[in-house]
Amino acid sequence: MIYVEYTKRSEHEKDILQKELALSKYESLKDQIEPHFLFNSFSVLTAVIEEDPKLAVDFVSRLSKIYRYLMENTSQLVLLSTELEYLEHYVFVLKTRHGQSIIVNYDLDAGTNQIPILSLQMLVENALKHNYFSKENPLTINIYTEGSDFLVVSNNLNKRPNLEKTTHLGLENINKRYELLLNKSIVIQESADSFTVKLPLVPQWKALEWNWSLLKTKYFQPSVWPKWLLKSFRTLRF
């Protein structure tokens, strides 16, 4: 005789996972709407609005798409192609401000692979925060795939000697989400002249498997069943 029992421990662990992921995404969003980011964006807009009205309109459009993506996307895993489209808007805003001092190169086939949301943008932001760059000595960021296993983001190094206190969101945030979602870790490599981060690519079937697991947790656990159904199910014998 086997009785179907509800495992509270499993539900508790899933609940912790969702809270951690929600907090992680919230911190990423909060980092984007901090006053310095908005101030810098509006300063750029003020500078170009009279000189190049067409560029100003494009800038506002891209900025609105950045925030729409941040506010409306509730997924933890997103298609790499979707994340790349968002990153293009983000890089456009950066290049409007910094001009030719930032170079971003792409060499990849996104396919149907997925990655944690905002992870690409956070790696680009991490490179900007930790390096000097100028038109004469630009920051070059290369984004490419390594087989079917990794998405690679690599940049040249020209470290800032005295960094202001950071929120420690970047690499720690991304790695925590990989551990919580997929029980994997990112790969970090640093040499004398480059800094590289490898993000494990998530095949579509794996993403679907994770989403199904989440769906079962949310809708197929006895805690959300009607009492009459829960009582009947607990008396079943197999």
C-alpha cells in the first residue's frame, strides 16, 4: 500500500528558489533605474536634442525599449536572440554617450538557446565599470559562442585603480541565478590583457523542462488544491 503524500520540504525549497530569483531580478532592475543611470541618459539626450533631432528621437525610442523589457518581462530564462536584441538597444545608448570609445563585436548563432535574463547586459556593464576607455584606447567587447556549450563575453583590460563601492550585483548575481536555476556555474578567466566570462547556454529542451518543473510547483502541489480534492487524493491507493 502506497499513500501519495505531499512533500513540504520540496515546496519550501521551490519557494526559496523563486524568492531568490525574484530578488535577483529586482536588484538588476533597481541598478538600472538608479539616479546616475537616468541622469546620464537625460544628459546625453539634452546634448543631442538640438544638434541631431533624429538621433534624439532614436535615443528616446531605444531607452523606452530598455525599460519596457525590464518592466514587462517576467521570465527568468529568455531566448538568447531576445537578449541580444535588448543588448543592442542598451549598447546604442552607451555608444551615443561614449562614441567610439566602446566597440562591441558579435560573432554567434543564437539559435534556440536561452540564458538568464539581463545577464549579457550585466557583463557589458561590468566591463564598463572596471575599465578606463577612450577614443584612443577603446574598450572592446567580443561576444561569441563556443560550440554549443557557452556564450563568451570577453573584453580587453585597462583596470581602474580606485573603484567606488559597487553593489556586487554583476558576476555574483549571474552566478547565483545559474546555480539556482540550473545547478551550474559561470566560468571566469582573467589574463594580463583580457577578462572573459563564459555563460553556459541553456538548450530549449532544458528551459522547457525547468519551466514545467516551475509550473508543477505552482499549480500541481496539494497546497493549492481544493480541500475536497486533497482529501480524496490522499485516500487513493496504487
